[in-house]
Amino acid sequence: MGWLRGIALLSLGVLLAGRVNCQHVKNNVPRLKLSYKEMLESNNVINFNGLANSSSYHTFLLDEERGRLYVGAKDHIFSFNLVNIKEYQKIVWPVSHSRRDECKWAGKDIVRECANFIKVLKAYNQTHLYACGTGAFHPVCTYIEVGSHPEDNIFRMEESHFENGRGKSPYDPKLLTASLLVDGELYSGTAADFMGRDFAIFRTLGHHHPIRTEQHDSRWLNDPRFVSAHLIPESDNPEDDKIYFFFRENAIDGEHTGKATHARIGQICKNDFGGHRSLVNKWTTFLKARLICSVPGPNGIDTHFDELQDVFLMNSKDPKNPIVYGVFTTSSNIFKGSAVCMYSMTDVRRVFLGPYAHRDGPNYQWVPYQGRVPYPRPGTCPSKTFGGFDSTKDLPDEVITFARSHPAMYNPVFPINNRPIMIKTDQQLYIGSATGVSQLPLHRCDVYGKACAECCLARDPYCAWDGSSCSRYFPTAKRRTRRQDIRNGDPLTHCSDLHHHNNPSGQALEEKIIYGVENSSTFLECSPKSQRAVVYWQFQKQNDDRKEEIKVGDHVIRTEQGLLLRSLHRRDSGVYFCHAVEHGFMQTLLKVTLEVIDNDHLEELLHKEEDGDGSKIKDATNSMTPSQKIWYRDFMQLINHPNLNTMDEFCEQVWKRDRKQRRQRPANAQVNPNKWKHLQENKKGRNRRTHEFERAPRSV
């Protein structure tokens, strides 16, 4: 029925004529265009719908070596199989009845707050995890045994060893926590009190005394919401290693008119043990700077994304310089949106080496500090690399005093290229929510096609050509046949089979036969999946092996959806080839055979019986049902007589024929008795109303 669809498209040609666009490469749109059906077929999301007595599946820990995903939730810790999250183990970790009652008596919600919501889940060593929960507003921590090897299949809690979770997990399950476990020491950004007002960055566990940020000083932290924490080396000397915290907080007084949220990056030295006489058991190397993520606008008015939601570090060859990706949303009540910004550690370090923020002037506003900066520079780690100090306790008093009053930098950190980007993160995407966990693979390699060239042109970092198909890319794979070209997407270089096949896509060529009427128009539909491809049309006359490029003009119009032939002639009969060209790779998408019917043959079709002589139309209509033949005849007659008078006569003729067929319906045809009764009652009602109306007196 492909030719039947071609006939129906005749009327669409006129509508599409006004949508003419020149063919060019579109660099500002996604390459692949999928239909709704293709999207459904490639949608292989796996859901874990949660347990009836649990919720808040928000704390994740990925263990690729064991092939497990650990998830902390309400009163539970789960160990999911990375391949299929429907396969899992669980640990039940509720609070005692007495703790729950104490929480309830304190005025907290028994269901939403008075439980053990897991907030910290970290790898402690080769055999154990470290986990902390809110403990019904009484934070508690413990160790989870996972075994030495993946095949051990161990997942159990050390119930004989519980620790105080203050400074590690928040009391309130609604508050966010960022933590990092390095060398047996836990760095945490969290709230340290029952009321959720004392926010701090802590270091606990290990053999050293706990240490934290200055308390109740808005210049250090101003109602923060912590997002993540990461260890990033500063130099080749481990003594210079720094811990970076990412968070959002209220702007400091004087930084912004009105209440505003700012995204921040904060640094502390790993070997910071506090001051000797001042800032005792407090950080002496803490500094913070603002992260800018905005879209430049006209007249210098930028659209800011200030609500930092998540951070991902992509490692490079140099461990000191990973690429930082931040996910942001807006805090505006007018504009809603989200963005991803990319930052370099070079820019981050440049800001931390720049001017400190200082309050000065008649309005006590924030300005860059212009005075003398003490030595060694505040924020510098004590090491032989910078200054030769062995410990922060040996730092001069003026350094400690300056650090206490100048924790913020004046200059912000701008993203690379000064604007947001949009990217995808890593192998699967695991999404936690209040009700469960979803597993969504970001590699949908099969949708690109069955050829090496199509896989290469996709430039998908998660897909590569393995010699026989486009499949998931593993960076550690040792197979030499894998082909991937993310930077250039050049199939001619990476795919050796392009010159050995007439159709290198590996797919069966779609072929159609359509019929058009002389002096009418027809539309040849062809649209490639790739929106970066340029469509190239060729024409081959009947009984001729040569192909020639189709030239556009008054007779032929090229659109994004295909080719429009405005007024058909007998010479337009032939074979049309639709090719997609991209990066030198040409793929044939469609082969259309067009038969142009002249007026003489059309009259034969309209006035002869369906089993008439052996005309070309007879072969085309042999496979049609009687109703389809009638529709085809009516349609052909309609488009052959475009003047209004003939159209009116034709429509009236069709209407009379349909009415005659309805009158000739068999007498014994089944009628719905209820419908018949309903019609009779309506008829009686109309007669009664008419009778009453006629009898009613008329007023003058």
C-alpha cells in the first residue's frame, strides 16, 4: 500500500511548498532524531519501587569493583546489582522504640522524621563501609561488612559497634550532608545541633582531635546546604593536598541587595590541625569563593543559576587538574530553569590566590583587600613546598588573625567559556527518589543503526563499533576492533568497510511505488534521522542506467521533509533516490518509483469496470478491496477536475450514491431495540410539543 500513501500525499504537497529551507549542517541541534515509537522501543528503564516500610532513597555509593550500588534510605541500607537493580540485598537498621518516642515527644513527625534516615555511606577500607543516619534526631554511625572479594557476597552490619554521629550526620532528615572519607578520617559538611542552626565543616574519626569551622560567624558559613566534597592534590607533595567542599548558602550581608543564594567552593588543607592560641581545633586554611553559572544577556544582564544541586569531577591525565561539572537551578520566582557549568581547577586556584573580600568604606561594603597580606599567605598548606612550616600550629599569630576575619575571596570563579554547557554523566544513570530507585542506561547504541559509519557519526562517548555492531563502549576493553571518534566523527578514516558495500548502512533499502496524475503535484517524503546530514536527490529515467542530480527550481522544490514536484509530466516518471550525506559518508535512505498517469489512462480508470483491459492501472488495483477501488476512483476524479463547479457536482454525485446504498439496506437488518425506543419517544415528544404550540393562544 506504499503507492496508496503516495497518492494521499498529493494534497500535502501544496501545504509543504511554503516550508522551503536550504540544506545545511545544523550544529545547534542534536544529531539524532527519533520517532515516538523508536523512543518507546529503546526505553529500557528498570525500576525498584521501594518497600512499604521505607522511603527517601537518596544516599548513593557506587562500587564498580564489586558490581554493586549501595543506597541508604529510611531504616534500610540496600546493595543493588549494577546490571539489574531488581536483584538486591538489604540491611534493616531502625531506631529503638524509646528513641522514636523521644523524637515524638520533641514535637517531630513520627513517620517523616522519627526514623533512621541514612545520610552517610562511604567506603571505609577494603572490607567495610562506614554508614551514618539521623537516628530519630540522635545521629548514629556504624560499620557495614562487604567482604574482601566480589564473590564473597557479604552484606551485614557490625551490630556490636555503634558510634555517636554528631558532626557526621544531620539530626534533621530534610537537611543535606556532604562527606568524604580519606585515610580513616571523615570530612563532613552538616548541621551539628538539634535545631539545625549550627552548620559546620567537620573532620572526625582517625587519631586526631576533631576540628571544625568557626562557630556562629556568617562570614564563614551563612545557612549553607552542602552538596559534595572532593580531595584534589595541589602539587606532587601530598602535604599540599586539599579538600574542596561545594555548597550553596545565603549571600553575606552587603554582597547582594535583598536575600540571594550563592553557589560556593570552599577549600581546607588536609594537614590542617588548627591554631595554637587562636582558632584552636578550628580550620586555619578555610577559604571560600563564589561559583558563577550564568547565561550572558543583552546590556550586560545575565541570567544566573545560583542553586547548586550536584557536582561531578571528571579526572584528567593530571590528577591535580580534574574538570569540575556543576549542576545548577534558578532561585528566581520569574524564570525557572537548570544548567550545567564546567570549571577548571586553574581558574579556581587563581581566584584563591587573588584578593580577599574585605569590608570597608562609608557603607561598609565588600571590596578587594588592598593592604599587606601576612606571610605565609592564609590558605596555604604547611609544607616544605610553600614556606617550610611543619604545622598550622606553628603559623604566626597575624596569619591566624587574618584568616579568621577574611575567609571569603573577592573574585568569583567563572565557568569555562563564560557560559553553561549541557552534558551527560557516566556507564548507567541511577536516580533516587522518595519512593524508590530507577536505573536508566545512557547508552542506546542500537538506535544509531547497523553500520560502522553510523556508529562513528553518532560521536557518542558510550558507544563504539566492535566489528559487527554499535555497542556499549568500555574504556578498559582490549579488543582492537573497536572504533570510536568522539572528536571528529570521521567514518572514512575509522570504518574500512565503506568501500565494499553498495549500501554501507547494513539495512535493507526502503522502496516505494507511487502514482501521480499528469499536471497535478506529488510529494516524495524523505527525512534522515540525523539532523546534521544533508539530503542529496538523484533521478534515473526509465530504461536508463544513468543517474543525474535533481536540480531545484520552479518545477521541483526541496523541503526539509522531502521533494515536491509541483506539476507532473510524463518525463517525470522514473526512479528517485534519496541519499543522506554526512562527513563524506553517503547513505541511500529511499528508492521511489514514480509512475505518472496521463489523462487518457485516467479516463479509462474512471469510466471502465474494475476488471477492464490490461492498462497499467489494472495491475495497481488488482490487490485493492472494492471499497478501496471506489475511494481511489473518486480521489483520482477529484484531483483531475480541480474547478469548483465540477467538484461540487462530483461531491453531490458521491453523496447521492452513498444515500442510495443506505436505502438499499436489507429489511432484516438488526436494529438496537433500545435505540429504536429512544427515537420513538423523542418523536412523540416533538409531536406533543408541536401540538401544544399550535393550540396555545398567540399574543399581539
